Amino acid sequence: MKKIFVASSIFLVFAGWGLQSKLNSVNAQTAPVVVETQKQNTKIKTAKIPELEVISTGTGTKEELRFKPAVGAKQTINVTLNKDTLMSIGEFKMPRAKLPAYIITLDSTVTKVEPNGDIHYDIAYSDVKIQGDAQTRPQLIKVISKQIEQLENFKGSAIIDNQGRAKKVSYIIPETVDINIKFLVEQLSNSLQQLSSPVPQEAVGTGAKWQVNSDVSINGINLKQTTTYELVNIKDGVATLNVNLQQKEISSQVIDYPGLPLDGILTLQSFKGNAKGKARIQLDKVMPVSSELSLLADSEYIGKNINTLEETLMTSKLMMDLNIQGK
């Protein structure tokens, strides 16, 4: 029983916060991310921006897709994230864990457009809450709400080029928030650069396809990610895209995540994720006007108690639905 308890405490802490923030995107762009505290202690992550590969330029009338928002342009998007998890620890199958829905409101304002097309904009989390159903334990809602409410009024900024590729994302994190929230904000800052779907340099028409391959980090898990886009149509500066995203672990890796028990080590053995959906982008806005994405991800881990050296195989099946509505 102790073995199961230790293993489950490792896994539930990880599953409770992990695998939610970076997977709520439909793109694979990576770029330098700057995270600052109020004392201006700066943490910088750098990553190579992946090349966008055009598979087909499509048919019919073709045009260059470029983001061209006006300075001062404002936009609000509402992000709803539903997550359902099935877990097993050794031979023990845990009850289905349907977590409350996360509902996040993001506001953006374009502050500058450079001659080369680079777009600067500010971001603010104006509302962050969760929503449970009749089966959700009130105590769970209370605990999670207390943590995520610290995200309200967090501010950041970003720079993207006119193809929608992120070049820089910055956040200022108050030192008063707990370590889990600081970690979550770093992941959200990584996700922020993926809210604007990248478009090809070439002119494209109906049925055009392009692909982005990149290495991404999802709450400490290093993955190889491939995202394929298909242009369904474009009218009056609004493009509708089919999106297919696939993820796979780069290698076996130890997960270093805030909140894990000190006597436990969690090692990822395998991860395979597949997501499909649609996105609508408006070329005079920096974030999508709508997006729907459904993800299914299977993963395996080894939980190890450093005191007894006992190892336990743990598996997870994550089902997640993302909905973005902008205005």
C-alpha cells in the first residue's frame, strides 16, 4: 500500500498541473523567452526558431499571408480548457480524473509595428477561473482556484514577425507567488508565442499545406513536435486552417517539477500525443479569432522511491479539449 501511495503522490502532483499549458496550442514555434521578477532578476531561455516547410502551395488564386495589425489594435480571447485523465499505477487503475475546466481571458494591445513587419504587443490575464460540474469535489475547486487566481493581472509582452513567428516573449513575475505558479507562468509564456499560427513566406491558395518541426518543452518534458496546417479558405483577411499536431518524446528523461515529493523520482519512458482541430486567424489581429483542438496523449513513467529503491510503472491517457473564442 505504501508503494502505491508514494507512486500516486508523485503522479498526481505532476498530473494535476503538468501537461496542460503547452499543449493548449496549435503551433510549434519556439523563441527566446524572458521571465523577470519584480527585482529584475532575469531568466532567459533561448531556442532555435524552426523552419517552416511548405508541402503544397495549393490551387486557385494565391496570395501572401501576412499579419498587419494597426498600432493600438486591441483583442480579447477566451480560452477554455477541459481535461480528462485515466491513470494506472502498477496493476492498480485509478478512478477517472475529470478536472475542472480552466477558463482564461487574455487581452492584447499592439504597441508597435516596425518597418520590417515585426509586431510588438502587450498581454494581460484579465480573468482566470475554473468551472466544475456536479461531480467535482468542492475542495478541489477551492484548492485550484486559490492557486490560479494568482495569475489574474499578470502582464507580459511579445514580438512576432509578420508571418506570425514568435521572436520574444517576456513576463514579469511577482516574487510573492508560489513556485508552482512561477513554473506555470513560464509555461504560459512559452504557449503565448504559439497563439498566432505561422504562415508561409510563399503565396498560397486553397488546399495549401505547410509543416513546422521543432523541439518543445512541456512542463519539463522534452518532445519532438510536428504541426501540419492546411488552408481551407481565406476571405476578407480571415483564414481557416485545419491543424494536425503530433508529439513524441525525444528520449527517456527525469521530470523535474515543483511539488514532487522529495523521496520520489519520476522518469518519463514514452510520450505520444496527437491533436486535430481547426483555427481561424485574422491577419489584422495577433491572436486567433477562434480555435478548437482535441488532444489524445499516452505516456508511461517510472516512479522510484529513493529510500526503498522500489520502482513502479505508471501510465496516463490524457484527453483534452481546447476552445478559443476571440473578438
